[in-house]
Amino acid sequence: MSQFTFSLMVIAGFVLPLSATAAPQAQEYRIVIKNHRFEPAEVVVPAGQKLQLVVENQDATPEEFESHALNREKVIPGNSKANIFIGPLKPGSYDFVGEYHEDTARGKIIAK
């Protein structure tokens, strides 16, 4: 066995276990903005877990996902997507709005 092969085996021995202990990926939930509305307008999620919201804006104009309860705001350009990480959440209801169309773009996340 060459010194190079041995070195690679030693490095692999240190690197491979790290990937096996990596944190689990956040559970993903999809929200669509269409006609200046969130669909679904209500998303039920498990309490106590980290979550990923994939917000897809199908409108041609930008919209801002904003939630004071979740301490998040993100402008999502027209015809694009954004990832928003939240949690872990305590049981309860967390409102969000589309700041550019607050009269129609409203929703909530319910953590149970």
C-alpha cells in the first residue's frame, strides 16, 4: 500500500463519519402565490421541528412574504421561488401576509 493510498484511507475515516451524523434535513412545505393569494392559505406543521417553506410566486409581479410572528420577510420576484427556513415552532398560530397585496395575500401556519 502506498503512502498516498494510506493517507486517503485515513482522511476517509475522518470524513465519512461526519456525513453520517449530519443533521436531518428540514421538512419541506410548499406555498404558491397565485392571483395575489397564498395557496394553501393555511399550513399545518408539526411543532418542535425545523421547517423549510418553499414559496413559489406564480404571479408576474413580486410579492413580499412577511410574518412578524415568525420574524421573517422575503421578497420573491415574479415567476420565481424562495426558500424560507423557520422553527422549531411552539404550538400555535403564526400569521403571514404578502405585504404588496395585504388585502388578498394572507395566510397562517398552525403548529401542532
